[in-house]
Amino acid sequence: MTSDETTNAGGKRSIEIGQNIPASALKGLASFIETYYLTPDLRYFTPPSYQQAQSKDGRLFEFFWTVDLTKIKDPVEAFPPTIGIRLTLSPAGATVNFLDYDSRVPRIDQICARVADDIEAVIVAFLTNSKRTSLHFVFSLGTVESMEAPSQTGTSLRREVIKKVFAGNTVNLYLMLMAVSFLFIIILGDYALVGLIAVQALALFFSDRVVMGVGAVRPTRDQPEVTVVTVMSSPEAIRALSARGNQVMRQIREQFGKMIFSGSAERPETKVAIHNILFQAGVNCSVDDIEVKTRNPYALVKAAAERFHLPMPKIAVVSTPVDNAAATGISPSRASMTITAGALEDLDDEELEAVIGHELGHIKGRDPIILFCATSIMYIGGLYLWLPLLLELGLFYFILAFAVIYLVGKFLETRADTASVAVLGKPSKLASALTQIGFRQLYFEKYSPQARFIDWFRFDPHPPMYFRVKRLSKIAASGGEIKHSLLLSIRDMVSAFVSALFGQG
């Protein structure tokens, strides 16, 4: 979860936390760490040790404190019984230095790792909240028509419904089918089954086209690049802007229509132009609050699809800060993929390529069809094939059905991870991407055996994050060679579940 670690012979250990921090967020992050991490733990510090400082330009913050090892949970007997800690925050990330480090102290490495993980968890929580309260603009280079503003009146609710129902591995279709089927039984009576199957078939057949409706920015061969503009803001500013989202969109279109797109989006003058547009729209921000990043998702998807021997899927970029991607479609020739603005901002090319490979694994394995069939069989079978069992079990039948469906989903996710590694050969990069995507879940699972066990039973089509990252790291350590993807996925899932069952996960 943390990145580079170094240990010096002079009694010092350094752990770098791999989180880039926007310069505009440093002051708020420093205050957040002091309030929610350092202040609650003052009882573990030696009284006069806590200090803080910052550079004149506000781009460097430092905290220093000394932990009394005899006061922590499961106290450590050590001499000296304290360890000094210095936390440095800068735009490059955070560094935790442990002073007076002595490798002979019992559990000292575990204590250092836990401190670094706790600090990283606080940083991730702050940055995640900041992204959710920031403004995100997404547009295609080469055209002024394909753009999305933070709020587009009349379309956001429709797009959210589409994302929830069709994106990912289509588990949420099960909930929709339940509601539709009850309505069909009331209206159509004995013909309800025919109507339900027809709706399912139509939803599956057109799922690739429906999903493309979640994003107006659609990279193509002629317009492959996408620029994401992030503006540090607040919930109040977002609400104030929501009624004027389309107006701001038109202003940005006009401004960028006057620019030469190729190679110009990340120039300093671009930030100034965006700042002026937002200022005119009533959004108070500084130029330093604006981050501009240009990526070429089309080239990454195309290169990965060629290695998978698949047709090029349609791509839509979704204006959401969450790091994610999803794919669906009835066949490889009728597939579409969504990539979030957050993923374009946070993942490097190799990490994003590995995630794209995971989604192409879903397409190549026809996972949307498999999971769609599983949901249909469990529901239609309960109504028409094994109705006595449904009547006997009642509500418990639907809980059992959900468990079966999510178990299938967990296997498909594991197999998609395996497919990405088998074809692209980048297990460590996929593990790194998953760590960023699911850091909070991974953090809780790392320090809680109960969480590792419970997460296998969550109504979530994804396996526990610790299992996915640990498995990929193991594959990377063994050289990344995969001979039988299907058998390896089954074996690893069964093995990990049994280990979690007996508290050995």
C-alpha cells in the first residue's frame, strides 16, 4: 500500500507514500491530518515532542512527533522506549521518516508500516473527498462538440441510472428484472414469461449502445485524445454552478474552439483561460486550483484489443472522479467500454492498460452474457421451474439467489484479472491500479481478518481486494507465466476462500 522504503544505517527508516498531492490541496490536507490523525493520538506522544512547520510558499509542510512505544496497544519493550516520526507533505507526495529506528526492537517494522498505512489512509480519504467536491470537465481534443460539464441539467439522472443498471458486469440488471417481472405478471398474466424474456433479450442486445449514453466524450481514431480539467472547489460552488452547467460548457467550447488543440491543452495559458471562464461564471478559484491532463485512451484500448485479438470496442469517457472502467456487450463485435475521468487522472499508462485488459477479458470471455444468463435462470427458474422451493424458502430464496449470482460475478472478475495478465503480462501494474481503485477496502482488509472473511459474502460481484492484489503480486513474483487461466482462477478463488474461512487469509 505504501511505496519505496529505505533504511539507513544511522538509525533512520524512510517510507514514501505514493500519492501525488495537488499543490492547492496541501494546506487543507495538513489541517485534515492534524485534526483527524494527530490530535486524537496525542495521548501516545511524549508531551513536548509535537511540532509543525511550513515553507513560505505553502508547498511544504512538516510534522514531527515522538511516539511512546510503551503506551500503544500491545506495548513494546524497547530502549529507548520511543521513536521519532517526521511527516513531510509536498506536491510529490508524503514521506514518513522514522528517527532513532532500531531493527532490534520487537515488531518495529510492523509498527512503522502501520503508521505509514494509517497516514496514507488519511491522505486518501482527504483526496477522495476533495475530488468529489471538485469540478470535472472532460472534452475531446480536435472537436468542440464532445464535452461534458460538471452538471448538465436533464441528463445526469438518466446517465446515473444507465451506469447503475448496465455498466460493469450487469449484476444490477437482476434488481431491474425483479421489478419488471412483477409488473409483467400483473399486466400480462400467463404471458409474463414471454414478455420478460423479450425485455431481457432487448436489454442485452442493445446494452453496448445504451452504455454509450453515459458519456458524451467518445474517443475515436480521428479524435483519440481526451483532456480532463479538474478544479478544486466546494459543494457550495458545485450547487451554485449546477443551474448554469450548460452555459459554462458553451463558454468552454467557444474558448477552446479558438485554440489549436494539438499539444496546447496543458499550456499555462490554458489554465488562465479556464480560470477566467469559471470566474465569469461565479466560481471563485485560483489558477493553482486547476489541473489539466491530456491522455490518449483510444491508443491504449486499440493496442490492448489487438493483443487480445478483439475488434476495437466503442469507448465513452464518463465525467466522474472515481477511478474505474467497465465493459459490456452481447459479443466482441458489439462491445463498448467506459473509462472514468478519475482513471485518466490517476492511473499511469501501464496501469490504465492493465485495467483495460481486465475489461477486455470480460469481453473476450463473454462475461456479460454469462452473468445475464445466471441472473435470468435464478429468477425465472424460481418462478417457473422450482416454484415449490421458492415458496418453501420465501425471502431466503432470493438471498440465496443473490449469493449464487455474486459468486459467479466474483469468479468472472478473477478470470478477467487472469486474462489481463495472461495477454498483457503486467500483473504488478494491475495490482498497483487495483490498490488505488480500492485502497480503503484494501486497508480494512489488511488489518482485519474479519473483514477479509466478510468481504467474501458481500453482495458485490468483486472478490475481496486483498485477494486480488495478493494474487497478482504472487503471479508477478513467479514471473507472470499463466498456462491455464480458467483452472488457475478456480483454484485461487477456492484456496483463498478456504483460507479466509479458517482465519488464514
